[in-house]
Amino acid sequence: MNYLQCAKRIFKFESQISGGGNMNITQSILWVVLPYSSLAILVMGYIWRFEMQEANGKKELYKNIVFIGIAVFASITGLLSYFHINSHLQVVEWFTSLLTFNPNIEGLEATPVLFKIHVIALCSAVMFLPFTKYVRVITVILNKKAIAIPILFLLQL
């Protein structure tokens, strides 16, 4: 396969993701690849955490401080963007399309920049979580089987 065939496949993939709209590859990476990769890093980091010993010291403290800063920034931008988004339905459709593995990013064109910053900050916080001491929150949730109740409820629908 030569370079031209690879480029054609990439652009064909891009047009399939964006639904034939005018989204470019950068927007496809931001709104499709970034959420999926952040969840993959969360899962793999969580698995990796069990294999490694917990390190205490300044390095661990800096990781925790950076994570808290990113999480607070994501929370603030989320609250501020909630009041500035006129099209909540489009955001829900985008999120649902991600959950069903059929990404459609056309709805994000109308959302304000503040919401887009919030999504990037939230994905960064999710990617950073397994490498901090706050990964124990996931362990508590999984050990208490608190996540099983909503999943069982959704399976009954």
C-alpha cells in the first residue's frame, strides 16, 4: 500500500466520522479519538496500578496536585458552559453516539468554545487519574459494586 492509498483511507475515514460534513481531521481527533483514548488510558492505568507499588514522595504529591488542578478546571468550565449551551440535545446526542461506538461530531459545531475546553480538560483529568492516589475511588466503587446497579437497570430497559 502506498502513501496515496493510505491518505485516501484516512480521508475516507474522516468523512465517515464527520458524516460527510466539513469537519477536519483535527476535530475528528479531538472529539472522537481523545475521549476513547482517555478511557483506554484510564482502564490500562488502573490495571497497571495493581502491578506497581505505590510510590510516596514529592513525585506522587506533584501528580496529585496537578490532577486536582485539572479536575477543578474541568469542573469550573463544565459549570460555566452549562449556562452558555443553548443546544443541550446536541451534546447529549454526541455523547450517546460515543457510547454506542457510532461517533457523530456534527452536533459539536454549534457548541461554544468553553464547552470544548471543558471536554478536553475532562479527558485530561480522566487520563491522569490512574497515576494519582485518587485511583482508589475507582477501587471503592468497583468493590462496593455500586456500578452494577445502574448497569443492571440499563440492561432491563
